Amino acid sequence: MTGHIRLIHWKELEAQERADKLLSLGYQVRSDVPGGPILLKELRQNPPQAVVIDLSRLPSQGRDIGLAIRHFKTTRYVPIVFADGDTEKVKRIKELIPDAGFTTWEKIGNVLAEAMSIIKYVQLTNPGQDCYLEKRKKE
């Protein structure tokens, strides 16, 4: 597995632990704590191959970043995987961003690999075309 992943987490120590998990799965990870509008500018100018958003802290901000990623043309089809979070809050985010992956940190490897393979398939079968990622089966 390879790929440049942007990890979004608001606690530096926990972010490093999560980044280590992704590194152990073979991904290149950027995990510095987000800094307001600069994060969105970075994502638009240099989109990662996937974004992992931890919902265990500040889930509303994670939701807002996910919605922004879907809004911008350059990041619209970047796979998003949300990890952990309160069940009720996650349920609401699933309604807003149904094509995202939702998982726990224990299962992140499989869900992230699936999300990245879906987008690669869509890109290969629809070169140069905008496409809508259909709702995926949820766990």
C-alpha cells in the first residue's frame, strides 16, 4: 500500500499515534494539527490521495472539513475516511457525506484501502469526466 494521506486530528500527541498506525500500513502521512483556512488552501492546491478525519475530538469541525473537501473542485473526489466518534454524530455525518468511509482505528487499513481503490476505479473508467461516487455499503 502506498499513497499520500492527510490525517486530520486536533490533538498533536493522538495525531502522531494515528499517523504511526497509517505509516505502519505503508502510507505516507501528513499529520500536523490543522490551522484554520490554511488547511483548506493546502488541500485545494495539493490534494492528497485520501483524507482521514478523526472524529473523536471536535466532530463538528471534522464534518465541516469533510463538507469543504466535497465542495471544492480539486478535492471533490478525494476519498475521505472518518475514524471513531460518537455514534449519533457519526450517523448525521453519514447522511451529509454518504460516499465517505466510516470505521474505527482498529479497522482503518481495510476501509482506507477500499476507499482508495474505489476512486482509482472511478478515475480509470471515467477519464476526464466528473463522476458521482455512489453510496457505498456501510459496515
